[in-house]
Amino acid sequence: MSADYPHNRNASLFVLQATAASGLAGAAFGSLLASARGQSRLAWGFSMGANWTVVALPFFGIREGVLYYRHWQNDQRGQDSYRLRNKDEIIASIASGSVVGAGIGLMWRGPKAMVAGSLMYALIACGTQSAYLFARQYRLRRGLEQRLQSTSQLPTPPPWSLRQFLEQDILRSESHGDTKSLADSDFDPLGAVFMWARNKINENVDVPDWTSPLLNAWDFEYRKRLSLRLGILEVQVADLKESVGRLRREVSVREGTLRHAALTVS
């Protein structure tokens, strides 16, 4: 739900563009429904487009504010916001959806509907953001494979598997460190609250495997280990590229030597 890295974009322009796109999508969807029901496409398109615009404007505005706050937090801790991008986007979408849902419930059905509206819109935002993240990971994976195949003879990564992505083993408590002993510089209040809630749920509820990617985003110890592994992989890839470059230079030198020898003999 965010095509560019937030530090590199104009927040106001992004909110306006996203709101306009949502309004157009709502109008198109309303027109399709009206055509299916044999009713006025103009009335339905205008009504649904206006409703989607009213919902999208505060949603994307709040979401962008939460994203910038999260990035400011990351900068204060010396953390790489780009590596925490998925987590920050999910948190921002859920927070924005819950606030907008509570407001819509209050306006349309009164105070009693605030909790239900907040939960419903938070789930919708979480599901939509998660689907976008899955699609983005798949697209990046495919792009990496094509890039490696076209530029070098380096081994390509194994094919992207949605099943493997969904079935990451993160629900076992023994697979993670003690989240209570985090250093002050690593303090993550939102993550700590989620980890506490996750542990309580795991104690009483059998959580299905498809929830793993969502829980991954708030697991601080998992993120630390993942960042360490990414750093190791980056070093290994750099060493491998250097080795390949050295081998290519040696092959070029040998080919030149053989050509020179062949010319000398002839």
C-alpha cells in the first residue's frame, strides 16, 4: 500500500494521489454494481466514489503520519528503517484503519459501534496490507532472479514459494529469545505489547500457520537475527562477486596468452 519509500516521497502529494485513486476505484466499482442491478450507474458511482474518498483521506493521512513517526523512532535508535519497512507499514495501516473505523462507527451508528468499526477496519487494513506485502515480496524475488540470470553466472535463489513464505516457524516460544531482557536502546513499546498479546493467545488458542507473516513483523528477536543473517549474506555475496570477477580476469588472461601462443606458432 505504499509504492515508494516514505522518506523519498512527498507525504501530502502521496495522500492526495492515494485518495484520488481510491475515489476513482470506488466510482468504478459502484458503476459496475449499478450495471449488474440495472440501476443508475451515475448515482451509484458518485455515491460510492464519494464514500471511498471520505474514508481514504483520513486513512492515508493518519497512516502517513504513523509511518513518519516510526521512521523517526528508527532514526533515534540507529536502526535501518528500510529493513523494518514491512513491519512499519503493517503497524501504520492497522493503526490508521482502527482510528478511521472507530470514527465511521461513531458517525454512522453511534458510540456503541466504535469498537466494532475499529476492529473491522483494522482487519481490512491488515489484510490488504499483508496481501500487498506478499505481492511485493514475490515481485522483488522474481526481479532478483531475472537480474542474476541476465548479468552473471551466479547461482539464482530457489523459486519463490507462497507456501514456504506462509509457513515460517515463528509461533514456538522456544524459537525466540527472552523479550523481557531487551536493552533500553532497543525498547519497542508497540512490539512489546504485541509480543505479550501473542504469548497470551498462544497459551490458550491454536493459531493457524497462515498468521505467521503477520506475527513475524512484531517479533524483535526474530528481526535482530534476520538482520544479522542479511548482513552475513551481503558479505558472502560481495565475496562471491569478487571471486567471480577474479576468475573472469584470469580466464581473460589465459585466453589472451593462448591466442598469442597460437599466433606465434603460426
